[in-house]
Amino acid sequence: MTIGVLALQGAFRAHILALRSLGYDAVEVRTPAQLAEVDALVMPGGESTTMSMLLESSELFEPLSARLAEGMPALGTCAGLILLAAEIEDGRPDQRSFGALDISVQRNGYGRQIESFETELHVEGFDSPMPAVFIRAPRVTRTGESVEVLATNDLGEPVIVRSGKVFGTAFHPELSSDTRLHRLFAESVAYWRSK
């Protein structure tokens, strides 16, 4: 089983290190050919409009859209969550997303870089709180019926969501030493592959 990490921008190396520390084969994905070789994909944080343009210029947008439509598992963190959303409330007119999660998001919903923060989250199925780093994080403003909320913030807003084989987080799980979310995703991928 090979898990790809979209390596166009953002903290993709930290995701690769987290997955490899758990014993999983994790590789960088920059081309359609590389995408075709992976069983699942992590879409890291970064700047969502820039990532959208890079997906277009690298000719990855359409192949990735097709793989997601076919049921490829994915984990989107921060900007990756924005790209997986059905609706970007304050996106640029030309900004595209994949609609793999029936959610609406607001870019930088928790404020600018200076308002970044760390907190602990109670995640469904985890036996202790998980540290979470929010950097120019998106705010989930709507979840559809198909979306399961695995964790909320102190305001009761979703910060970890899941719909079928697609997970999304408003924060950066790769920036802490807690790898439980990466393990949950990878174990889910292994389970789906066995079916």
C-alpha cells in the first residue's frame, strides 16, 4: 500500500515523515503518473488558491478529480480541506475545488497568520486529547448529511470531518508529534483496500 502526499506546496515533507514513522510507504506526488501509482492521497496545507493553480499547471487537477470520483481515499489538511470542499465561501472566482466533502468553508476563517494558535481537541475514538496547530485555518461553516464530524473546537464548530473515504482537518496534524490521525487515515485505507 502506497500513500501519496501532494508535493506542490506546503508541509508535505512533514506528512511523509509522519506516515513513514508509522511504517507506511509514503511518496511525493507531483505528476499524473505519480498520482496513478498511489492508493490514497494526503493533500497538505499551504495557500489554497496557489495550490489550485499549481494543480492546473501540473495537469493534476483533472486526474485527481477523476480518482476522487472513483473513490480514492484522501486526507486534506488546512488548504487541503479547502480543496476537498464542495463550497469555498470566499474563494477567488476562478478557484476550483473537488467537492469530495459536502461542506462549506471560509478561508482564513480563524484569522490571519498572527492569530494562529494551538489547542487540544477531543477526537472521536481517541483516548486522550490531540494537539492541534491552527495556522490561517479554514472554518467549516456547513456540513452536509453525508459528513461525519469527528472533532469540534470550543465553539462547537467542526474541525475534523469525514465522508466515506475522505477525511479533512482545519488544522495541521503533521506539525505535532501526535500521529494518531495519520494512523487512523492509513488504517482506514488498508481496510478499504482489503474489501
